[in-house]
Amino acid sequence: MSCSIRRANSDADFTAAFGKVEALHAEDIAAAIAYIVTNPRRVAVNEIVIRPADQP
């Protein structure tokens, strides 16, 4: 699998790459992590995918 992650240098770079898609907030990721760690031990979360609801 070949992929690369490039840090956006500015809001203009982000907009050029993703249009008007609203970026995820730190709180979005934190809520997912809280969900995982607060489940009972009988619940196994093996994978989680987090992405904006709007996609380019």
C-alpha cells in the first residue's frame, strides 16, 4: 500500500485539496477515543474509521 501524508501549509492548500469539506476537530477524535476506552472489557473495538461526513 502506497500513501503519503502531506501537511497543509495553509488554509488555501486545504481548500484546494478538499474544497469546502469541513475539517475534523480534535474533539471529534477525542469523542471516538472516549467511546472506545469507556466500553466494558467484553466489547472489543478492533477498528475505527473517522472521516468528515462530507467528502470531496
